[in-house]
Amino acid sequence: MRRVVRVSLFVAFIGVINLGWSIAIPVSADVVTDWNNAALDAIRADRTAPPIASRSLAILHASIYDAVNGIARTHEPYLVQSGVQASALREAAASAAAHQTLINLFPARISSFDALHAAILAGIPNGQQKANGIAWGEFVANQVLAARANDGSNAVIPPPGGSGPGVWIPTPPAFLPYLLPQWGFVVPFAMSSSSQFRPPGTARSR
């Protein structure tokens, strides 16, 4: 069960990442990769469980994608419709979206995120276009975060009990407890439901 959940979330996450990287929108790759590395550093430092890490990365890259695409207007948005002038600076929007996302998801590392954001913005000329990009990126990130606020990732669900076919039980050698029992009910990022591609059970398990 734990492996199935991890694989399904990984597939959803990769779909979001590919969505962002497959578009031909001019924006500095360094901005995106720097923020991706910052997120990975936070995940390693916090020892974030893989399902939670995949959710955080998907939120991050969905926010960056919609922030940049909202300015370029070349592809279908993931969630947030464009509402910014096309002259807004994309690098500023991408960094602002990433920063706003990560300070909410990893509040213990705000200082490092602030430093990275400041360093990126320092390399972008000041002006209204930069300010518009920053404001737009923060707006997009807040919209994506709000959309995921009640996605079931924080739901409290009792671990499964019982025995028999289809019932989860601890396995050797460590007999670890059930990992995130609510995760099977988390709203997917790129599917209509978590059961969209689930194969039917065997006659015995049904």
C-alpha cells in the first residue's frame, strides 16, 4: 500500500513538473533550478516523508509554471488564469512564486529562502515591470496554496486494523507503523480522483 501511494504521487508530481518544463517560455533556468534545489535542501534537512515531499514539490512547480505562463500566455494554465501585464518580468515572477510557496511549506527555513530570493531579485533591474512580476508571482503562489489547503493531506484517519486479504499489516524486518494513512484520500494534482486508474480488485479481495 505504501509503495502504491508513493508511486501514484510520484507520477502525479512528474506530470506537473513536465508540464512546466515542456513549455517554450523564456525564463532563466537558473531561477527554477535554484529554487528546486532549495526545496530539495529543505526536504533533506527536515527529513520530509516522500509523499509530503512530492506534494510540496508539485505545489512549488505548479506555482512557478502558472506565474511564468500567466505573463507569457502561451499555454493553458494549471490553475490560475492570467491577470498580469505581459511586460511583467518572468524571472521576478518565478522567484516570487517559489519564495512565497516555500516559506509557507517550510517555515523553519524562511531565512534561507529570503536570502535566495533577495539574491535573485538583486540581479534583476528595478522598475515597475519587476514589481509587477513579484506581485503576480506571490498572488499565483497564494492561489495554488489556497487550492491545496484542504486537499486531505492533514486529515486524521485511524490506521487500518484487522487481517485478511486487502488489509494492511506491518511487515518485517522493522515492522514500521503505517505511513500517512490519509494519503490515499489526498486530492490528486493531475487526475480526476485517486481511483481514476486503479485496477479492479481480485474476486477474493472484493
